[in-house]
Amino acid sequence: MLRRGRLRPPRVRQLWAADRDEVEACLAESPLENVFLRSEVRRGALRDGALLGVQRSGERRVRGVALRGPLLVPWAPQPADLSALAEALRPTLHRVQLIVGPKDQVERLQRLCEGDLRPVRLLRAEQPHYSLAGGQLRPVAGPRAPLRLARIQDLERVAQAGAAMHQEEMGFDPLELDPVGWRERVVTAIRRGWVHLWEEDGRIVFKAECSAVTPEAVQIQGVWTDPELRGQGRATAGMAEVCRQLLASTAAVTLFVNDFNLPAIRVYEKVGFTRIGTMRSVLF
């Protein structure tokens, strides 16, 4: 009987708040890869019914999860578990706009779900994944960058800076595509205290945002330097300062970057980031 139980395929079910301990234990096995998922759990993803989980027959242990919705984020290191998640997700895949996660898992999920997903609009197949712990932060010459948290009064400037970065990296302007939704996203980030900026004479010259926050790690996104002021050390000074501030309340800072963005990679490595893996993002 036990042998037959082990041979049964994994089962996928809706996860709820009562499953939090098992979900946390699953994600804690790779805390730096799962910063976003762990942050979403803390922000109520289980209460909202946004997570699916994989379990084996007769086990309470959760072996993999997927945040579902327009944004799909998988975590299932074992191929059989990922296959089970893909099958369970199939009825809702037509609504997926973005898949983000470890390269091998996202690549496999794409293959498993081929035909159920929308046509790919943009693929970032190789995104180096970096982390930096407190002892790794390197000193930067010159004074500290005068970073501060954005306020609601900064909304329009932050939205414009973020849209400029999006246009540069993704090839489209979110303020043209969805101006209301984009500004709502920026307002949420500002209210959470997740937007750090450096301004000179009323002009944003550097910006960095958090996309996920936990006591163990923070994930950074939306790093942008005014194109007219690049090559002058602001990006390096800004990154060093934002990491210094974040590391006062977390153990590590993580981020991932497009592999072709060599200037950004040089900045991250200069302040002490080390590569820990590869991510993949697929926009539909």
C-alpha cells in the first residue's frame, strides 16, 4: 500500500491561511529565489486564495506552489510537481499576462502549457539573478547619495521615470497602454515605502523600487538613472545607498537584470552583488 501511495501523481489544491506553515517551510528552502512569493504570502496571498500548492499522497508537506492570476510565479523544483501545477493551471492560462521565475522552471512551464497561453509578446530568456548580504556591500568613493523615500506628491515624476525605464527595457510605454493602472501601481509602491529616489533641482536623477520585502531578503526592481546623467557615478552611488538603507532591516538584497544590460550589471557587481542563478520573464 505504501509503495502504491508513493507512485500516485502529485495532487494540486487551493492553499489557504491554514496552510501557511507548510507554505513558508517550502519557500524557505530557497529564500533568495522566493523573495517575491514569501512577500506575497505575508501580504495576504493565502487569505486571498491566490496560491496553488502541490502535495504528495499521504503528506501534508507542500512541495511546490504557484501564484496565479495575470502574474504567474511558479516554484516547483521537481519536474513532476511542476507538471501537476501546469495541469491545474490550464483552465486559467488564457488570462496570464506575465510569467516570472527561475529560468528552468519557467522554460518547462512554457513547454507544458504550449497552446493554452497567449502568443509571446516579449521574452527575457536569460536574466542573471544577484544577491548582496550586509558584509558584501563595498564602499563607494564620494559622499553618500541623498536618497529619500518617495511621497505621494512625487507620484507623477516617479510614474514618468518608471515609464521611461519600461519603454527603454520592454519596448512599450505603460503610461500609454494603461495610464490608470500604472499610476495605481506607483501609488501602492509609494504608500508601502518601497520607492527610493534621488533628486536634484526638482528632477529625479536616480530611482530604485522594492518589489518584495521580507525580514530575510528584499527584492529590488525599477532601477533607473536619468539617461542624460549616466556615466557620472550616480547609479553606483545610488545603488550602494539604497542597499545600505535596506540592509538595516533585512539580511540580503536581491535583483535580476536583463543579460544584455551590461552597464547595469557592472554597477551591481561594483557595489558587491554576486550572481546566484538565472531568472526568466515571459510577457504575453
